[in-house]
Amino acid sequence: MKILVVDDDESILCLLYEALTNTGYHDVTTARSGKEALEFIAATNLPFDCFLVDIQMPELDGVSLVSMIRQTPGYLYQPVVMLTAMHEKKYLDKAFNAGATDYISKPFDILDLRTRIHEARKIAREKAAMRDRPFVEGELKDTAGEAKAIRLSDPVRLEGVESAIDYRELENYVLQLSRCSAKRVTVFAVKIGSIDRVYAGCTSEEFVDLLRGVATVVKQALLGPEGLLCYRGDGTFLCINEKRLAASQHKLEDLLREQLHSAHTPEELQTLKLFVGEQISQTLSSEEEALSSLSYAVENVEQRYASKKDVVAVSKRLITTRLLSNDQRRIEQRTYDRLLRKEMEGGLGANDAWHKKLLRKAKHAHREK
């Protein structure tokens, strides 16, 4: 893996270089400023696979650097891990809004840093695999005869939408909130009704434009200045607010409908019906609680949408899927992995190979239940 480490503190650069090269990452380049980092990126023939970036640097700070990296061709999905001594939520918000994959507070643990780099690379590979995987027989059903570039269930990157970040980055965002402070936030989901019909009637480009339009409406109507959202697939947006909205779900849906029917809204948006799930307002005091709040928000908006539909269809959905999408199952597995890691850290951390072996066996046993 080719890693670029950017920090204006020479001692941190030396520490990270030694730590990374001694733990298997042999191709490590260090830069003492954002400007020098951009020069390295422009000069290299083989792209960097991962970035570790300090958030506070003179002239060009880490947030601005991350934004410029994301705008550089070929670097849309490469993992960027922010390294910072800043614990305030405003810095966290800025970092993820700029395109950071993860956020680690100083002083950091080297073994944890290695784990987080591995997870960030895994996220990048998942996105690349999702983008490049071919359609299989039967998947083009109900696509109005159009070859689609994305599936209905695919998360979509909402480029150009204020406060919109990728779905896996939003998970890392709430995980970091749970690590750095007992910060109270409100989580809820918004779903587009009859999304399968909407998807079938659009080209891929039209569908993405429609999602961007809905995200903009949700941002303007329901999110505060520090709110974030992502599109998780199947017509569902997951939203995070700093404060709970003082209105019922029905009133929030009315507010969205008014926004959709405003004079400047495109006609294709005005026919949509949006459903708002329950607002989950809580202090994210653990990683498991943070992930569970996301899963519950998605399930809750699915239940609200299902309650408005035909009773037979609702019953069938409840029996066959328990309202769990593939995305929710993945979140539950990630929650389980973190619980398992926490349980096993006690006496196994020193023996990494044995730790990994036990972790694989435990996961396998969990899947077979």
C-alpha cells in the first residue's frame, strides 16, 4: 500500500513513518505541508492508496487539502484518515463534509491506527466493487428496458449537495462522535415512496439527479446548519441533526411536501411522496449504540412506509424480510464485530495472529446460527 502522510509536525511524521514501515506498510511518503502533499500527488506516476492528514496546518489546512484531493482525478474513493488533536464536533463536521473517510484524535494508538487504515481501505474496495460489478440475469427486470449503471439498492454519492456524505463515512462519523465525547444527536430517515416505480421510469442519470434534488429538499426543510445526510439505497436517506425537530412525523412530511411543490422545484420531484421516520435523540456513548441508532432509524422509516401500504403486502414483507435490508444486516454485523473485538481485547491483544484466528472462528459460528 502506498501511503502519503501529511503533518507540519516533524516528530509526528517520524513517528508515523517508523510505526507504519515497521508494521508492514513499506511504501510511506511524508509531506510537511498541504502544498508539498499536492506536489507529491502531481508528480507520482503510481497513485497513492491512502492518505493520513493532519487537520491543522499553516497556509493550506487539512480540510482544504482533503477537498482538493477529492477533486483530483483518480482520488474520489481513496481513503483519507484525518489525524488531529481537535476534539470539537465542528472540526469533525468539516472533515467529513470535505470527504474524509475516518477521523482519529491524537494521541493515537498505533495498533488502532493500523486497524482503522485497514477498515478505510476495505471501504474503498467495497465502493469500487459496487461500482464495477456487472448486472446478472434477471436484474434488469423492471428497469423500463434501460440498461442501468446503478441498482435500486445501491448507495449513491450525492456530489454537489451541501452536507451530503457517503453512507460508510456517515457510519464512521457517528462512531467518532461516540469515541470523542458524549455528544447528543438526533438520527432519522426519510424514504421516497414507490421507489421501485420511480427507478424503473428513469435513466441512471435521471435517477441520480432526482436523488440529488430530494436530498437538497430534505437538507433545506429538515436539517440544521450542522446536519448531515447520506443516501443508503432503496429510496432511503439517513439524516443526522444536532437538535431534535419540534414537530411530529406527519408535520415534517407536510413540510417536505410543501418544499417539493415550491415554484423552483423541478416537476419530476413534485409527484414524489416522502416519508419521515421517528427522530431518535440520544447520547452516543458507545460504538454499538451509535451503529444501532442508524439501523433503527432505517427500520423505523421502512415500517412507517409499509404501514401506509396494502395490508397483505405489509404482512408478506414483515414475514419474509423482517424489514431488514442488506444494508441493515451489514450494520448489524459491524456492530457484532465491534462487540466481539471489545470482548476479546482483554488478554489477546498481544498475540495478533491468535486474535485474528479466534475472531474468524467466532464470526463463522455467528453466521451459522
